Amino acid sequence: MNAPSRTPDLQHSHRLRLNTLIRLRWLAIVGQSISVVVVAYWLEFPLPVSVCFALIATSAWLNLFLAFRYPATHRLRPIAAFGILAFDSLQLAGLLYMTGGLSNPFSVLMTVPVVISATSLPLRLTAILAALVIVIVTLLAFFHLPLPWHEGIVLAMPFIYTAGIWIAVSCSVAFTAMYAFRVAEEARLLANALAATELVLQREQHLSALDGLAAAAAHELGTPLATITLVAKEMERALGNDPKYGEDVTLLRSQSERCREILKRLTSLSSEGEQHLARMPLTSLVEEVIAPHRDFGIAIKLEPGERIGPEPVGHRNPGVIYGLGNLVENAVDFAHSSVTIHWNWDDEAVNFRIMDDGPGFPHDIIDRIGEPYMSTRQGAEPGGGLGLGLFIAKTLLERSGAEISFTNSSGPGEGAVVTISWARAVFLNPVPAGSTIFDTA
């Protein structure tokens, strides 16, 4: 039975670890407590200390409740994390209300919950939290207790200064949230795309290991099957033409012989696969890559170029085969009538070039082709995907040491051109763990 296909869990990437929020809140509690103590007892400014510490204690109580209620590895659903961040915004707003509103220099900290939300929560919840913070900041601009100052002196800030602080905090909320969201989203997409790449490569490696498994199975089953065959022959010789068990023993011996023939074929297939698949010339690699794409109504033309020196013969690399196959598949999908495969080698490099006569790459995204979730297909186009195929192909080929470029042909009636090149040093100096693909025969 085939294993079910697995795709990266995009929802799980939006789940923030509870322990992260708890630690950040403890840091905020310590900072708030130090600020209140310094202002009230060192600077000796009049300050409602008991009310401020009551608000800080509320945050500490929530931290203790969450720490004892849930394990440290618990991941919050987006709506739960949103509720906790909204509470932090309201708690900080209460402290600012008691200490001068937007005149308090710590009012810029109102942007912190929004930034945390932007890096870990969906865009919709981040937008709601940003709107809540802007509403809170607007209310603090008009409703707040006086800023703590020397006793008997009221420090009144001009309204234009307060308006400037409001604009600064509001702009910081919007800009930092947008910036943090874009950076975090790109990191999530890249991580998910790399996970998909690893799954594809793992599947190809498992398929390549089937020959070895067949050989191991044939070796392990050979000894007990030989014993069964020997016992069946002895029983057949002893029973002779026994009317009751003679036919059964003869059938048992014939079926054991059949099993031995099957194991011999498995062993021969494994050795053949080891010879023909584990190591293959470049021309064989080209044929294996294009073979699955010949019967789709698009002519595939082979154009071997200048070849200097012996033909490289290398180890079969599933990642390279998959990557080149994906590029050929894309060329066949977009071509009008033909796809041309050109390859050559010399003393410096080995080069592949895949050309089609389709529309070519769109000029507005040609520099971004190969990035995850960047597709050259339009939404209504059949077979349109997320752009992961090209990303996976590019990643696997670059991992093998190749350089890959995407361009458009300048010739009439010709479309996209993909060039893949390996340095000769990669062919002649393989590194451990099968990171390179070829050596020379």
C-alpha cells in the first residue's frame, strides 16, 4: 500500500508556543516593576503605586495560571494567542493611563504585542490586534492621569506633541507589523518548501533502495528455502508412489523449486540494477530524464553538443534525476510543438540546456523564478500550482553542485531556456555522502 502523500502543515506554522509568551511576559513584568519602583522611590515622583502593582500582579497571575495549566511545549491556537496578546495590550494601556498616557516615553511599547502577532499569527488576527492598539492609543491621547513629575508641578505637554506621539506610535504599529509579517511569512514559506523538497528526495531515495532490499530478501530466504527443498526431495524419495501423500510431496517440491527461481530473478535484477542504475553515462541520464515525457504530443529533440574528453559516468543521483525531469516536464507543459535538450562537456564543465518553443518566462517574474510559491502559471491555467516544483528542482540541482539559470530565447518562435552547469571539479573530486553525481569513467 502506498503511503499517503504528506504536505507541510501551514496552519501548524501559525501556532505560537505558549512558553515563548510566558517568558516574554515575565520579562515585561520585571521591566514594569523596576520602572514603577525607580519612578516612585528613587525619583520620588507621585505615582499610584498600589494600582500599578495590581495591574502588574494581574499579568503575573495569568502567567502562573498558564504555566501550571499547560505543559511548556503546548502550542496555542491562533485565536488563543490573539486573546493573550490583546490582554497584554490592555494591561500595558492601564499602566500608561495611570502614568501620563502618550506623554509617557514607554508608550512606544504598545507596538510590541502587534509585532509578536505579526510574526506568528494569521494576517486577519494581526490586523484586528493592530486596530485595537490604535484605538487604545487614540483613547490614551485624550484620557489619562497626569505624567508623574516633581510634586507641586504639573508637566503639561502641548497637544501638537501628543499628536506627534500618536502618529509615531500608529505608524510604528502599521509599519513594523507589515514588515515583521512579510519576513516571517517568507521564512515560513521557505521552511515549508524545503520540507517538501526533503520529502521528494526521501521518496526518490527509497525507490532507489528497492534493488538492495530485493537482494537482501533473496539472500535471507535462500537458506530456509534450500532446506525445504532438500526435505521435500527426501520425502518424495521415501514415499515413492504413495497414493495418499505422493502427489502432495511432488507439488511441494515443484513449488519450492519455483520459489528458488523467483529468488534467482530477484538477485539478478538487483545486480543488473546495480550495474545499470547505480552508475550511468550522461547520455543514459538524458534518456532516463526525458523518457516519461515522450508521449504527450510534444516532440523532444536531442542535440548533443561539443564533447571533449571521455564521457562522464557517474553514480545515479535521484535528486538530480528528479530535478532535471521536473524542468523537462515544465518545458513540455508550456511548449507549442517541441522541446530541445542540448548537452555537452569539456575540460571545465558539463552543461545541460532545456529549450522550448512556448511563450517563455514572464518578464516581471523571471528574476524570481525558483523561489518557493512563485509560479509562472496563471490562476485559470490548467495544472497551475504553487511554484514548488521549480523550487524543488532548483534546490536539488544546486545541492548537487550545479548552477542553474532561467532566461528567454531571443530567437523567433522560441521560448524559455533553462541552463544547468556542473564544474569539472565536481565530476573529478566527489565528496563524501554522495553529494556529487558523476565521476569520469
